[in-house]
Amino acid sequence: MRLCSLHNLHYLINLMKRVQQAIIDDNLLDLRAEVFEQYGYNEANPKNF
């Protein structure tokens, strides 16, 4: 259980660093599209996300 918690914390901290940098670089929407694509977001059927 602890390993999963550490993994989740690492992921969220890393994601927040990427969000901060994307805001600085003024490309937050590009990062959003990248993350959505990585996790299988489908605009045609967003209920499955």
C-alpha cells in the first residue's frame, strides 16, 4: 500500500511541476491535450473518461 501511495504522490508532484511550467510557457492547453490523450480521453464520447 505504501508503495502505491508514494507512486501516486510522485506522479501528482511531477504533474504539478509540468502544469506550472506549462503556465509559464503559456501552453497549458497543449499539456491538457497531451495528458488527455495519454489517458484515453475521447472527445466523441467523453462520458467514458
